[in-house]
Amino acid sequence: MSEKDSPAEKPPRKRSRKTAADKSTESAKAEQAAKPARKKRTPSAKSKAKSESNPAKAKRTWPQIKSRMLGTLWSIIWKGGLTLTLVIALYVIYLDSKISRQFEGNKWQLPAQVYARAMQFYPGQYLSIDEVIWELKRLNYSQVNQLSSTGQYIVQGNKITIHMRSFEFFDGPEADRVIELGFGGQKLRTIRDLALGNLTTARLEPVQIARLSNATGQDREFVPLERIPEMLKDALLVVEDRDFYHHHGVSPFSILRALYSNIRAGRTVQGGSTLTQQLAKNFYLSRERSFNRKFNEALIALILDFRYSKDQILEAYLNEVYLGQAYNQGVHGVELASEFYFAKPVDELEYHQIALLVGLVKGPSYFNPRRYPERAMERRDLVLRLMAEDQLISPREYQIALNRPLGIEDMEKSAKVSHPGYLDLVSRELNELLDSQDILDAGVRVFTYFDLHKQTAMEDAVAAGLPLLERNKKVSQLQAAMVSVNVEYNGISALVAGRDTRLSGFNRVLDSQRNIGSLVKPAVYLTALSTPQYHLGTLLADKPLSLKDEQGNRWQPDNYDHQYRGEVPLYQAFSQSINLPAVNLGLAVGVDKVAGTLTKLGIESAINPYPSLLLGALELSSLDVAQMYSTIANSGRYQKLTSIAAITDAVGGVIYQHHNAKETRFDQDAMYLTKYAMKRVTLEGTAKKLKQAFPTIQFAGKTGTTNELRDSWFAGFDQNTVTVTWLGRDDNKVAGLTGGQGALEVYIRYLKELNPESIADQRPASIKWAFVSEQTGRQAPPGCGKVVNLPVRAAEFLATPACM
């Protein structure tokens, strides 16, 4: 190998070492060299480059574009549909919850139904056949020759046969039945159930006297479906919804059929909405005409039909449907409408009456039978024809019904007559007894002690008596307050709050406080007779008296006739209502004790024990006086007065019941003697007109007159009833009447419409009859001067051996 080829002899290769700055410079030069080349590219080359990088987007055909659009549209549709479905589902859930809550709870704010007392029957009862007939007429029973249904009676001589209605009393339901009442004189002798035999007791259903409506302006009386006549249900379906039991809440076929019928008749004769839709509209929706409301109506109808049975829906409809207007209250439901137009329950309606009610569903205002009888008759006859065509009634029944008049009752008779004074008292007691308005609006039934016979007689007595007194006594602007109480239960049975017995407003029985005058005297004499020092023959001083009070004011009471008798027997001072003997007696026993007696008799207000109290310087309401005299009539047994016997809820559960428990507050001997003295008042004293008007009846009572004849009072009782009467002027000016001239006259007029019963007190064993000298006040034999036979306490009365 030559030297030339030897590696060792080649010169070494130099490596250039580049810094970071050199590299950066070279990179910049390269970029500068590349820029001119990029600028020379054409747009097509650019597109081509892009196409080469994404070949799918190189070119779009119409099928591709259409496919893409359809895909987008389908995405929007299914997403929107899903959203809409979700919204509708949530709305349906909301509606379902709302519907269920209302439909299954208290569907309506029902008015409180107020009932009078039920007329009771028992053998030996002091009751006339005329009283029973009067009550039957007020209950809208029909007198017939042969019984065929409930609500009818037959009179044959001294017997009445009654087909009684069923009724749910507060102490349990009673089925309808036929009873026969046998009378003799003024008493009920026998009671017989024609199916079961003799009875010891029976009772009529009570009269409904009022419906205390709520703020909704709606009035209805709920009735279960089984109590509604089949004919009414069938007729309603024939006219309003033939396919009710076959459709699912909404019926397109019904809409088409109604359209065809209306075109054929040339007027609207049928509606397209189902009963379920009508219920949905009335129950849940407003009456606005809009697509939104119709949509909701249909949707609610479908929900109702899905969730509830047809019978449940029909029952709700029959109790909800609007059928008229009673003053400011809407009449809803067939039961209330039956009472409103025909004054009878729905299960006693005849075919022509059923047809009218069904016809009114279409338009209660347009077909109002009281305002437009021709329209109502035409509509009723159309319904009857449809009933006949559907074979609900026979051709003969159709012709009979067609010839019947409308038979609409007067508004005042069909709508429950208001007795504002009494109902004011009931409302006040309800507010005290019930915890909340919700309970009152839940359809409570209020059973009262109201006696319609007594109330009617009382209203008539005031309405006729006051004008007569004003004319005869030359007085004017008289007002009145009257109240009667059932002695057995201390239940308020009648109340008139003013001269205009139909006018609500100031209640003079409850709210007017007036001086009671001589009505206080029974408390004075009862206080004395409760002690052994006094008896009915005790002599009392009747002479002028002058007293000075702590302020130095002098009080000089006087007798009404300004005469002085020296000494008079206690019973005579009482019966003649002589002032000075009563004052002297009250001062002797203690004014504070007299005040205590008034409190025990039931007066709850504070009583100042001033001497003037002994002549009635005490302001009380008529109801306070009735409380006081009811305790006396009950022989000293106290029980607070009330108008309410019981309250039940909508399903019959007892919420409240008044228990007849009396508290004995006075000695029976003293009470017997006091009541005897009050009987003498009506026999020979200031109320002797009672004896003249009712010679065979024994009453007890007391007249009362205040200073300057501003107030005229009478408080009295027979065996069963305590009544307080006040006459005067609202401005407290002179009325010009004593108790005997004014209040007593109205009381007598009141009693003449009734059947009062004599007081029959049982004499205590410790009370004996004895002859008492009116000169000495001690026992004396007959013929020994002027003596009188009086009841006395045998143990405390000392006999005198001979005349003195």
C-alpha cells in the first residue's frame, strides 16, 4: 500500500461548531426563502390542498344535504316531543293531585243547616190534634185520602195517620214508617205503628229553619246517590248524556249527535259536553270561553273518568249542578232545588217536577219558572217527551204529567223563612262552641230548641199588638222584645228581637239593657221566704219611708197609687206589687242577700247592693230576665239557657250535645211558696187579665213597670214555657204603659195562638195548708175574722188556740 492511500496520512476533517445564534440566523433565512414560494400558490391549489387533507368534504350532493337536514329535523322533533310529553305529564300529575285532593276531601263549603225542635209524641201528652196538623203543614206534608208515599197524612175523626219521612237525628237515624195518633180532649192518648203495634214514643222530622251560608255565595244540601230517585237520574242521562256509562269522560259521538239534533230542531236542544265535562267545568274551572279552558275541561274529564266510578261522578254532579238563584245565594244540587221550587225533598218529586228540574240544567236563569213560566213549561214538556220516547214513562203517564201545572211554591215558602233575632242568637252560640270557621263550613247540622209554632205566634202577637196599643193608648214608636224558654231543657224556643220581625239588626232581646222594675220582687220575696222568720201571711209595713245614702242623698220610694195601707200580708203585697212592703222586707233581710239571690237565679253581671235595687234599679236584658225566671219555673234548679241542642258534622258525628243537667240552688219549700205567690199575681193581682183570658189555666208571673212608665214588662210561665215580654221606646222616652197595660196584653195575644198547660207543682211534704189571719199574720180557725188559706211550713208555723 502506498503512502497516499494510508489513512494516517490524510489530513483531519474540520467540524464547524455552530452557536445557538448561528442556528437561529439560519432558520430565519430558511423561512425568508420559503415565503415567496407560498405566495405563488393559487386558490385552487389551496382548495386542492384542503381536499387532499379532508376528501369527505370535497363535494356535497343534494341527497347528502337533504339527509343532513332530515337528521337535524328529526333530532329537533324527538327532543321537542320528549320535552312536551314531559311537560304534559307533569301537568297531568299536577291536575290529578288537585282533582283528587278536592274530589276526595270536602268538595264544597256547605252551609250550616239549622233545624227546629222535632215534635215529640208520647201517650198522655198535653197536645191537640190541631197542633199536629199545623206542624205537618209546616213540614209540607200533604193531606190525602189514601197514603201512597212519605210526606202524607190522613185525618179521620180524632185520629191522624202519618207516613213519616226518614231522618238522621243527632242521636241516630230513623227510617220512614206509618204511625197512627189517637186523641182525646186536649191530650194524645195512643201512638201505634201500623207495622209494629203500640209505641211509647215517636217524633216527626224537624223543620229546617235556616241555612247559614258561607262567603262563597253558594247554597246546597248534599244527598247521597241512593236517595235520588232513579227516574231523575235516568231522565238526566236521556237529556244530557245518553252514553254517560259508556264513554271515558269525553264523547265525540255526543258532540256530533248534539250538532245534528240542534240543526234539525232549528235551535239548541242538546249540548255536546258530557256530564263529566260539565262537572269539570263547574267544579274546577271558570266560565270563560277559550280554547285553554276547553282543553282543561276535556283533560280533567278524562282524569275524573279514569280515577272515579261513574256513580261517584254522577253523585258529585247531582249535588253540584247550578239550578237557580235564591236572592244572593246560588241554588246548587237537586235536593236543594227540589226544596226551592217545590218545598219537598227530592225523593218525593212527581214525574212533571222531575222533568222541570232536569230541564233547568240547560239554563236556570233563562227557564226560571217564577219569571218565565211559559219558557219553563215548554222546556219541561220537551223533557217529558224525551222521557216518553225513551220509555222511561208510559204514554198515559206522559199525558198526565203533561197536563199538570208547574206547581212552583212561593219564594218565601220554598226558601227557608228567616227569623233573624233567633238566628242571631244561634250564630253567636255557634261561634262560642265551634273552634274554627272551617268546621262551620263543612256542612254541620245544628239542632235547636226552636219551636216554629211559638215563633209564628210570637211574631204575629208583636206585629198585631203594637199598632193596637199605640192606637188605644195614644202612644207611639213602641218597640218590643220577647223570648220564650222550654222549661224542661232550658232551651230557647222563640225570640223576637224587635217590632219588624223580619229585619235583622239590633237584637233587643240580647243587647238592650233596661231597668227591670218590679220584676226584681220575686228575688226579694224568695230571699225572705228562704228564712224561717217569714211566710206568705207575714204582715209587712206599708208606710212612707225615707233613706239617706253615704253621699247624703235622700231616697224616698213610693207606691204606684200613692196610698198606704199600714200592714199587709206578704202574699198580698206580692200579688198587688206594692212597693213599700217590698222595700221594707228587702231592707230587713239585707240588700246584699237579695243581690246574692239574683246571682243564684242566674244573673251574671255585677249587682250593686243599693236600696234602690229592691225596686228594680238594675239594668238587664230580656234574656237575663228569662234566665232568672227559668230558674224559678224549675223550682230553683239552675241551668244556663241555650238555643242549641246538638251539632253534628256532615256524616252525622256528634260534635256537641247539650246535656239536661240542672243545679239545685234553692230550698224547695221556699221555691214552692214563691211560685204560689206568683200564681196569685195572675189570679187576683196585677196580671189578673190572664185569669180572665184563660179561666181554666193556671199561670205564674210578675208585671214590671219602671219610673215614668218608660218600660213595660211581663215575665210569666205555664207548665212548659217561660216567656218574657218587654215594650218601650229605643230612645228611653216615656212609653206610657204599665206592665199590665202593655207587655201583658201582648203576652195574652201570644198565648191565644198556642195551647198553654196549667202549672202542676208537686207540694213538698213539709208544706201544709193552713188558715192565716190577715190581721195577725198567724194561724187562726175559719170564722175568726178575715182568714185566708195558705201553704205554710208546718214545722215553723205556730198555731193560735183561739181568735185574737
